[in-house]
Amino acid sequence: MTEALIKRLGEEIGVCLPDVRVTGADPVLPSVFRIGTAAAACVGAVTAAAALYWTRQGGQVGARHPQADPDAASPGPDATVPSPDSTVPSPDSTVPSLDSPVPGSDVPDVVTADGPVLDTARPDGAMPEVSVDVRHAAAAFLSERYFRIDGEGMGLWAPLSGDYRTSDGWIKLHCNFDHHRDAVLRALRLPADADRAGVSSACESRTSAEIEDAVTREGGCAAAMRSRAEWLDHPQAQEISRTPVVALSRLDVAPRPGSAARNPLRRDPTGPGRVGRPLEGVRVLDLTRVIAGPVAGRILAAHGAEVLRVGAAHVPEVPGLVVETAFGKRSCHIDLRTEAETLRELVRRADVVVQGYRPGALADRGFGPEDLAGLRPGIVSVEISAYGSRGPWGRRRGFDSLVQMVCGIAHEGGDGTRPRPLPCQALDHATGYLAAFGAVAGLLRRADEGGSWRVELSLARTARWFDDLGRVDPARATSDGTGPGESGPSGIERGGQVLDGEPGPSVDDLLASMDSPFGTLTYVRPPGRIEGAEPYWATPPPRQGEHPAGWATTTG
């Protein structure tokens, strides 16, 4: 099933992915939803795309990168990741242009599952083995829970975030950012120092829909619990059902004066093989925060891309997550209110831009997908949203836990009596890995056809894809997937509450450690494996804004 899912993801985006060997099966986590299957499919897709990209650049099957650990498949929890040597060639090396299509190519601008599929295999047919383990992929979906700084975990939920009973059901309030908390309190007509008991009392006298609408009007984030049937009947659900889980389309935009066309994407695949990382030379601008977008940038960095994460001193972050999702990246600060030209200059030299802000937020500042393509012909623009960019909720704020609430996942998990979400932020992580897959697919399509490309994903569309995967037998879904004598974390955190007695998979063999400015970090190693080019993070997470707003001369 998982192998077929990976192939289907490639077909829908117009790329013929290599075979992926999948080990393990659901259930891995305590849920009737096929979380392990979905995790392995998402990880497998981006790993296969990276392998294909690497092979087309002349990566050698069986060759090993100097930094690759020959035992990387199963290092112990005390394993460390060495610092990279400065052996990577400059990304500004002279390379052939990709702005013109490959002679003889005849692929439409938008490819669907029913349309032609681009065959992107190497001329000599050589391909490294690509594999993914279901347990490892599922553990990666819980990476923030296994993450430790000097042995200490991190809190993910603010005091007022969580589920509240209403006069006719349940509402989830997302208050992790102060301005979202303040919006909730304004909507409920509560003072700024209101506590959880006060919020609970205010919710009990109102309907779920009333609270959801009021909080949204105030600029906050809330979600009423809906059943699957109620969501499928909702106009926004019907809107997103008309789009693929990963939507890839071509951007036909005329270059702007002063635009740049940097294309280090095709090295002669018939030339001498070279030992390097799969995405070496690819520059990725990471304009995201929280989980989904940062996960996309993090896995691209694990495959060798140069990822520059752009934040701002005045933009709030979730303290632990901004560290856990930053492995292998560099970090700079840009204030778009006064430094927009600095970001434009970065775009002019980028290959991929990943943005995860509310639809229209960056476009309103001149950084929409068409603007990016005008600044940098050949760009791959990746956009991640909660509910998609079109339809009645097209500009609505949202997070994983809220989408689970509105689309019926939390309703089904709690048998309709109270919300019970998935045992991980599965929509975030799945969308992040799929976004990275879309980015690499866009690079592959660009290499063969030229042009700029747009990738669109939403948590709500990913939730629909989860729903379409079917269910695990409930009798088997209570298993944690671990063997005798093994144990995982003491409890699964669901939407701000830790539920005891729901262990996750044992992951001791999947962990590694790394020194950092924050202390010793323990983390889940990047999932997925490419023969001769295993993913790894060459550098620890940086401090926010640690680096200048410019590209490095080497990747890693």
C-alpha cells in the first residue's frame, strides 16, 4: 500500500519516482488512522525525489559521502554528528542554464494523475536504493516530543490553549501566541488576566459556532468540533476536495528588471560521477514558523540544501520549536516593514522559497508567487496554509490541532462525545514532508522544462488525504507497535493534554545527539535512506538571527 501511495504522489505531480523499499507497517501509534502509512509515504516521496535529483546530477550509486556514518542506519542515543569539512563547491559555480525546456519535451503546464507523467530517470538507468522505515517515519512525526536540550523536554502549549465545552459541543482555542490569546479574550469579553476557569465559564454559555466566528473576527484562532459528515458538507471542504494533495503548476511571469536567473540544477548526468549530497547547491529561503514549513526546510537541509531561515525580532515564535526545527539551517532576521529590499535580494539568488504565513499575507507585501517569479525566473514557490488559499476560509488562520478539530478527526477519535485528536501533529509533519517533496519535484520539472513553479499545500487537504487512507482495525490500533519489554514516552500529548497510558514507539535506536549553543541536543535522526547519501544535519540549530541576511558560499 505504502509503495503504491508514493508512486501515486509522484504521478500526480508529474514525476516518475524510483521504487522505495518500505519496512514495517501500521499500527505504530495508538490511532485508527494510518499515521505510520502516511508518514512513510510522505518521507518516502521526498527521499525518492531527492535520490532522483542526486542521480541526475551524477551522484554515484554506492559511493559514500566523506561525512556519512557507515552505521547510520541505527546509531545509538549517544551518537554525534561531526561538523562538515569545507569540501562542497560554491553554489555559484558555472552551470548550464535551465530557463529553456529540454529539446523535445512536451509536458503540459499542470500535470494531473490522468495526464502525462515526466520520466526523469537517468540515461544510464542507475539508481540508488531508496528506503523508509515506518517506525522511523512515525517517530519523526513526534520529533518535537522526543527532542531534548540537556535532557529536558519542551512545553508546546500555552496555559489557555486547549479544548473547552460549549453549550452545544466543543471548541478548541489556540492561544500559543500572545496576540492570539488576546483575540480570544476579546471575543469572549474577558479581562486580559483571565485564567482557564474564566475562559471555560465563558465558553459554556455560548455555542461552538458563535465562539469560532467571534474569535475569527478578532483575528484569533479557534475551531468548533465537527463530525466528518459535517465537514464534508462544508463549502471549504468541498473547495479543497477539488485540488490534489500536492498541487504543482507553472508560473508564466515575465522577468522584472534586475531579476536573476541562477540555475545550478543540471550537471551533466553523463559526466563523471561525483560524491556529494543530493540537494547540494540548492538554496532554500525558509519563511515559515511553528511546524509544517520548518519541517520542510529541515528535511531539505538534511539532504544537503542550503536553507536560510528568515524571521524577525518582532514576530513571535514557539521557543522550543524554533530550535527543534532548525537543524542544518542558518538564521537571519529581516523586518519587512523597513528591509523588504534585503529579502528581494535573497530571492534573486534563491532556488526555492517556502512560506507558511496566512494566504495573502506576504503577497500583500509584494512577495506573492508571481512576485517571486518576477524577481527570480526559475524559482520554485512553495506555499503552505491551513485551509487552502481559495474558498470562504481561504485567508483563515489555522494550525494542525484546529484543522483536526474542524475536519472530523478529533470527533472520530473521541467517538463524538469529546475531542480526541491524533497522537501527534500528523497534519503538520505530513504537510511539511510533502512540501519538501513538492519543492524537489518543482526543481526536477524546472530542469526539464524551464520556467518557474508553484507548489500549494494545506493542512486541510492533507487531512482529507489521511481520511482517504482508511482505518486500522480498532482492536489493533491500541497497540503502540513496540515489542516486548520496550517502551516509549510516558504519554502522548494531544492538543495540550498529556494522556497517560498511550506510549509512543520506542525510539532509542533512532536518536542521535549534537552539541549546540543551547546545550547538548537529543533528536530523532532524519528519516528515509538513500544508498550512498544518507540524510544528516551538518550543523546544530542556530540562535535566531545569528547569521547575516545573505547566502553562504557552501551548503550544509
